[in-house]
Amino acid sequence: MGALPKKRQSNARQGNRRAHHKVKLPQLTICKQCRQPRLSHHVCPNCGSYRGRQVLTIKARGSED
């Protein structure tokens, strides 16, 4: 059996421990090609470019063919 605490932790200490468990907003940057928001260090989902060069070919939206 592992180590067990001798005393119960108070609600204040529990809250202090969980202070860093909050949800963070994603860090968005503006794409230099299409000026749409994208995640940092990721390929732009709108135009498919990354660091000034075309990486993905994006199909036109709405076409299912």
C-alpha cells in the first residue's frame, strides 16, 4: 500500500492546488496569406500555407465531389 495523508487538506489548499487546472484559450495568430486566424505553429486550415509556402491543397468548400 502506498503513502497516505495523515490529515485532510482544507478547501483553501485544495483550491490553491487546482488554481492551474483552468482551461486556457488557444493562441491564435493571423495567417500572412489569407489573413484568417489560425493556431500558432500549425498549417492554416483556410489556405493550407505554413511559413510562407503552400503545404496542403484545400478543396473548395461546399463541393462534395
